[in-house]
Amino acid sequence: STQSTGILVNGQPVHYAQVWVLDLTGKEMLPKLISEKQPPVILPALFCGQFQGPVKSLDTFFDPSGWGHGFVSLNGINLGRYWPDVGPQVTLYAPGVYFNQNKLNTICLLEIERIPSKLTVSFVKKSNLGLGNSMNTFDF
């Protein structure tokens, strides 16, 4: 008999699994992303970038508009799952205390669906909870 991994899918044991550890702080990935020319991206993919922190850290919202869906971390802290086309919300809350004031900040996106033509992200002042658009209409 084959030994189980302890993982179940639809109640059935999985007999083989591989696990990868991803550095969501960006400390190991960032120098590689900046210094090497990258081949075409195969999803899922990890995107990390750095930006100068604000002088005064205020609460804000991460806006993943244009991206597919995945997970985002700021300075190694998980902000959550984003899926702007499906919801339930578009933006994710980013508390001011998560930002490094007047220092470099690292943001990492683990994207699993779609890469936008322009690899940028935004932090906005107001939340977008998806109210009043097609995200809140359901057909039964």
C-alpha cells in the first residue's frame, strides 16, 4: 500500500504532494527581479517591488484593479486575498502601522490568474467595497 501524505481531496487521501515555501517578504526575490531580465511569466507567479514609504503613515487601501486574483503582502504582512472582478470587495485595508515610515517598503503579489499590461499597484484613500456594481448582483 502507498503511504498517505495526510492531505485529503474530496475525502480521498493524496499519495504524493510537493510543497514550496515562498518568501513573501521579498527579501530573497527582490534583488533577482530587479537585476535579471525575466523570461515570459508563467502563472502562478510572485511579483515583488519596493517603494519609498510615506513621511507619515496613514491608513490606506490597496487597489488591485487590473490584476487577476491572488494574495498580497506588505513588508511581510499578509493584507489578504484580492479578486477585483469577483469580490466581495475590490480594495484591501492597509493600516498605516504596516508601512515603514520614510524607508523602503516591499509589496509582493502572488498572482494566479492574470497579469496586467502595466505592472503597477496603487494605494488609495477610500475603500471600494464593490457596492453598486455587478459584483453584487447574483442570478439564481
